[in-house]
Amino acid sequence: MWLYPIARFGAKLWLRACGAKIVVKGGENLDEDRSYVFASNHRSYLDTATLFFYSGRKMGLVAKKELLKAPVLGQGMHYVKIFAIDRSNPERARRSMDKARKVMEEGYSFGVFVEGTRAMPGELLPFKKGAFHLALQTGADIVPVAVKNTDVMMGKRTGVCYSGTIEMVMLPPVRTKGREVMDILLETREAIANELGTKS
């Protein structure tokens, strides 16, 4: 889709406007010829643009419906492979995940913020199961992603943005084939918690 490069440029431009510098680690852990489900922690709106642009993949995303209200970014979501998920409506949420599965079948990877909402600074909330079901349905492995410092730069309920350096760590993939959802979820959560230095 011709709009996709524009969306990527917009994500990068928005991060720059917010005064964000990005450091990415762990790309060597991934096979460039494979699609993955990226399962990330979530403490700031900055996380979305960071994962979308700096994963180095053609990337679809599942985001909360509230993100549609964000200036520029929200409007652009309508035109690329980013789906707003309404967790208050199970049927709509299921349809969003069905769309995500079809996107992966087109060769995209997919990013999901597995806590389901932004955590407060320093927190790691319980993980939702949707990303792990998506991985099992598509045969993709899970890439645990730890995003650091965005809670300091633009944390939940702060209403302000500070410049700084975002560190995104893509940890070794978690195998999914032949496994149970909760086993995959717990292994992914432990990997992210250890990288963030929080309790799993």
C-alpha cells in the first residue's frame, strides 16, 4: 500500500518532534525472512510509533480505540494496517484480531501491546491472551519487546512530553508451535520483566 511508507515517515517525524532518540537492540535475534508477533510492554503513546517504525519489519499493529483520537497519528491509522481494538466489546475485539491474522498471512509481522492499556511508570500489568492466540493461529513465534524510558518522557496521566532516549530491546523469539497459550504468555512475560527489572 502506497500510504504505508508515509505512515512510517509520520511515525518517525512524530518521535523526532517529541524530542525522542531511539536505541534499538536485539535485531540480531530475528530471522529477516520470517514474520513474528511482537509482544511489547506499554507505558506511553511513544511506544506505538517506536515499535511501528524501528522494528525493521513491515508491521501491523493492534492499538486501543482511544488512539484514534490522537492528532495526525489517529487519522493515519485508518489507512494502514493498524486496528483499533475495543475491549469493551468482545465481538469487535475478536474481529480486530481476525483482521490481524489476515494481515500476517500477507507477510506482515504484527505488534501487540500485551498489557492491553498503558501501565503507570515502572509497572508491568497482567498480559492479555490475544497476541498469543494470534501467534498460534498463524504459526508465528513471539518476540518479547521491552520498551524503556517512555514512561519518563510521556507517561500515563502526565499530560506532558520530555525529550530523551527510548531503548527498545527485541529479545530472542519464544517458540509457539505445539505449546499452550499460558505457557507462551508466561515465558514472554518473564523475559520482558527481567529486561525491565520488574517482578514478573
